[in-house]
Amino acid sequence: MGDLKKSVYEANISLWKNKLVYGTQGNVSGFDRDRKIIFIKPSGIPYENLKKEMIVSVDLEGKVIKSKSNPSVDTIHHLFLYKNIPDIGGVCHTHSKFITVFSIIKIDIPVLTTAHADIFGKKIPVSEYVDNSQDNIGKTFIKQYNKTKCPVVILGNHGLFSIGKNPEESAFYAMMAEYCAETSFYAMILGKIFNKEILPIEDSEIKKWFDRYHSERYGQTK
Ligand SMILES: [Zn+2]
């Protein structure tokens, strides 16, 4: 395994560079399943001041291991997802702008583009509002995830959580979900203005794009 602390640091910075986070909000973590250690953004540190050394390591109970900073206040939700979803190695949380709009209107983001079909192959679900006490957020994510298998779940009146095989992938899903939210938002608004019905891509076509993107044939041979 490479330098997971560095991956977590870089994935957090990628949220900031892609304008998916504001102030000190948002966070990415990574899980070393062999050593049972989670690396996560420290609480209350602005991204411009974030350094790799500040990334906090905690055990599965949330106990800090040799770090001066406190971990993100959202650590409890990350831990719940690692404990309850096998094989994931990254979790990301953002309040990015267009995702938040969908979290308010509580409409699942429909598959309107091939880019959305490629990455997710399904609607991005929105849950009801839940407060942040105990396991509420984690349980709500898993309920939606079990129903849809979508690696991104939008929490009502809040923002998104995403999961991936590593921190980079969870942050990538957060970025692509924001892209889908923004394009869908404008299309839906313009559809209203021009009185044009906005229809999702047909299911069989969505599957075709998704399968191609997730097949061995896509990208460069390693
Ligand atoms: Zn939040």
C-alpha cells in the first residue's frame, strides 16, 4: 500500500481546487483495512492552510493515534461507513453548490447525459433530512446505497457523502456528482422556460454507457 496519508491529503486538496468545498467544510478520509487505521482531515482547518502532516489518524472507535489536531467532526459518519460497507477505502463529504440545491428540492438527479451514465449508471438518490447525531447519517447512506448501489448519496437539506475504493475515487465521485447536479439543474430550468420536456436517457442506453466505461476496454492499458 502506498502513502495513504498523502492520498488523503491530496484528495482533500482536490475538493478545494475543484471548488466543491467552502471555508473549512467538507472532508475526505482513507481506510487502511490491514492496520485498521483511518486518515482524515483535521477539524476546522481551512484548505489553504492544510498540510499533509496535519492529516489525523484514528482507530475504528475514533480514538486519535499520535496526532496533535482533532479529527473532522464528521469522523463518526466515516467510521460507520467503513465498518458497514465491505471493501471501501475512501469516504468523502461535501456541501457543493448544485448538490445542495438537489438536497433542498429532494429530487433524485436523473440520468440526462452520457457522462452521468458512464460514471454512475443510475439516478443519484436524495434521502430525507436526518440530523447528525449518532449513526443517523451513516444508516441513511447505507439504506439508500443498498437500494440503489450508487456510490453517492445526497442527504436531504445537507450535501453528499460518497464512497470509493480509495480516497481519490470518493473525491472523484463527489466532483462528478456535482457536474451532474449542475448540468441537470440548468437543463431542468431551461426546459421549464422553453416549455420543453427533459427526459432521461433510456435505461438500456444508460446500461450500455455504464458497462463500456466500467469495462477493461476503457482508458489506457496499465
Ligand atoms: Zn456536512
